[in-house]
Amino acid sequence: MPDIAASRKFIDLIRQASSKWANWDPPIEIKVGDFGKIDNETGELDVEGNIYDPAFQKSLKTQGLTIDLTDSSCQPQKGGVDDNIIMSSSGVKQGDFSAKPEVSFLNLASASVKAEFQFQEGKRGAVLVMHKPQQEYIPRNKVLTLVHKAVELHDKYLVTSTFKCPGYYIYLSNKSGERIALALTATAPIAAAAGLTAGGTASVDWWTDAQAAFLRKAVDKAGQYRYTPLYTLKHRRTPLMARLFRGETEEELEDFLWPDCITPWQPLDEDGMEDPAWEDVCQVLLTPSNDLFMIYLLER
């Protein structure tokens, strides 16, 4: 399975489980306000700009859109810090961590994260673990309604929130029906472990028995929020659809103008490739004689 296909398959599975978009390469920063298009081959967002960039603000004024995104009420807001977030795709069963002889040396009792997962044979499964994540998001009831009219966002996807963390674990199963275990453990410095004068701080790192090519994990030893494993991606509705809105509140309008992003690819098989049979189904559904064809045209 090529890495490109693995990326798209992992993103697809996490989206089905959470309605959010996974970042296959979390060290690459995704920022609140980023916009662009989705790479159909990898599933990743190709960032073209950010609504908080000075150039975008200047363009808004040129277009007659009176909103100052530098105002504190429009700037990204931060939520509280969660302990840990663990996500898994359909069919993946999470169980209690059982200690094994080969890992008895680890301080598992004080591990900040520990879990086991059982995957289905013949089916891909995805697991995403974020240690102490913090959400950052565009404030509601003002920004999204106004920037919707910006020409730069025509046919673009917008990042409305991100989840950043100091440690992450990503795993895509190999269809063998494997069972994996993971733990985020702290070990004492070498000097302290040897009975000498303690110095320095404990080292935190991931332990896992997973033996697969599609495993990615990292933890920042200083606890810095360097990784963005997950974000919310919205798609801009066309002005034609916006005029059909009959909601009453600002939040309802925002949700209508910016629905959750759907995948630009057809349903994927277990190896991340588009299912050719689905193309035949689409040909039937999207014929001019079918009502779904008109809905499809309105959403373009």
C-alpha cells in the first residue's frame, strides 16, 4: 500500500468517525483560518492562504467587506486542555491494557496514556491518540458569515478549528487482524535510575508493540504544542444556495453557509483506492432526469 494511499485512507476513516479532518503529518502545522483545496490523491489540505493574513484583510476592504479580523473579538479563541483524546474507526475495539513480560520495566502504573486495540482481519482500521490536546477555533456569530463573501474563498475549504498537542500516535492497520498496545510513559534520567544523584527531568516517550509501516508517533519532551493531528474543515456553499437559507439565528446561518467538508473522492476500498463500481452508480444518480442531478448542480 503506497504511503499516498495510506494517507487518504487514514484521513477517510477518521473523518467517518469524527466528522473532522486528520493530518497525516502532524509536525506540519495547520492554522485556524487556513484555506485552500484538498489534494485528491493524498487527502491533505493544500494551503493557499489564511484569513488572518494582512493581505487577506486588505482584500476584504477592497471588496467592501467591513470586518476587522485584527480585532480581539474576531481572533482565534482557545479552549481548555483535555487530558487525552482517543479516536478509532468503525470496527476497531479498544480494550484494557494488559501488562506483558517484555514491558514490565516500563512505569505503566503512572503512564498518562495506555490502551490496546483489536482490529478486524481483512479490514483497515485507524487509531488517533492526542495527548493533552487543546482546541483553537474561529469565534462564532460574526467572522464566518462575513468572510463567506470573499472572492478568495470561492470553491475553497476553510479550517475553522484545530487540535494541537505535545504528543500524538497514529496507526493504520495492515488487515491482518492484529492487536496492538501503546503507552505514553515517563522514565527517570539515567543517573537517577542507576542510583546516582538525580539530575534533569524524566523523559516521556511512546512505547508500542505495533510492527507496521503505517505507524507515526512523537512527543515533545518540553511539552510544547508542536503537532496538529486533527482539524475541522468546512466547505463554502455557493451564493445561490445561501440565498435559499430561511434560518433564524446567526449560528444557523453560519452552519448553513459553511457545512462540514465531505471527501472529494469516491468511496475507498481497503487499500485506499477509489472503488470503480461507485462511478457507475454516480452515472445513474447524476443524470439530467434524476432529481439528485439538480441538487448536485446547485451545490457546484
